[in-house]
Amino acid sequence: MTTTQRIALWTASAVAGVSGLTYAAMKYLLPRTDPFSAYGHPLQPYALKIHVLAVPVLLFVVGWLYGAHAQHQMRNGDRRGRASGRGILALTFVLALSGVLVQAFADASWRPAAAWIHGITGTAFVAALAGHALVGRRGRVAAERPGAGAPAGPAADEAPPPRRPAYLRPITFPRPESAEPPRPAQEAASACGGCTGCGSALGARLSGVSRSVRDQSLSRANRD
């Protein structure tokens, strides 16, 4: 779970819980000073409005975390906090259903029962959320300890090198095999006619051409 997800979950839970408890305390615990008013406190309708606006945000965050956090943990086989996580999901369903029934029931005998179920479920939701966070924190601390989860044996300190993807590996081509093995330099020099300057037949021919040109130049000079 990322930091943004934790902040969203705890903020929505705190706003929904505090506004719901404040509304319940103003409605059921405070005495009505005005006999012509339906509210026990002037701020009671505002607490109800805040609670009604915060609950959809909380439901959205719970659904977001179920897809991004709960399913990821189940796919990885991590069993830490699985019981409390399932309890949070079940309590969220009961909370949403009972909250709707409080507004939907017109009969005065069913509405208090739905309200009590909603309040008890909300308290259990906060307790399950705190327990789930505590279990997750203990698991993270245990995983960050040095040597925790390391395999036994000499191979514990030697991690295999990361394997590069196929598209990053160098392409190697086979070297063509020559039909005739290369001859040594001395053998090539002896086969070209005795030229020791470059050790090739081309060098011998160039030497012969230059020698003939020099001889012709000398003969012309003597003739003239």
C-alpha cells in the first residue's frame, strides 16, 4: 500500500467516523433545549451532511484498495492480515447497507434497529482497520530486519546476476572458416620472390618496376 492510499483511507475513515459519532451524540445524548426543534444541537444537521458526503468517498477508497492492495496480496500468497482484511470488506458492506436502510425505513420501529446496527458496525470497522494496520506494520518491520527471510547456506550472500532482456543482448555472428589456413609471414616472403621489404608478391613487383625504370633512366642519360 502506498503512502497516498494510506492517507486517503485514514482521512476518509476519520472524517466519516468522527462526523457519525458526533451526529449520534448530538441526537441521542444531548437534551433538546428547544421543544419545537428536531435537533439536540444547532450543529447536528451539519454533522449529518459531513457524514453523508464522507461515506461515498470512504466506499470509493475501500474499493480502490481492494483492487490495488488486497488482490495483490492474495496473488502473492501473503497471509498477513488476511482475516482482518476480509472483516473490513464484510463490515463495509454492512455499513453501506445499514446506512441506506436508516434513510429508507419510514417505520419508526425499524429505523432505530438499523441505526444501532450502523453504529456498532462502524465501531467494529474502525477497530478492524486499526488491527489490520498494526499487523501490516509488524510484518514490514520483520521484513526489514537484517537477515530476515534470507536462505541458509553459502549461497545466501551470492545473488545471481540480473539477466538482461533478449532485446538488450548483443548479437553474435559465427566467424566464417577459411578453406586455406593462413601462412606465416616468412613463408609468404620466401614465396613472393625474395622481397624482404613487405613480404608480398605485390611488393616484389613494385620493386622490379622501380628497378627497370631506374635502369632505363640511366641508359638514356648515358646515351645522351
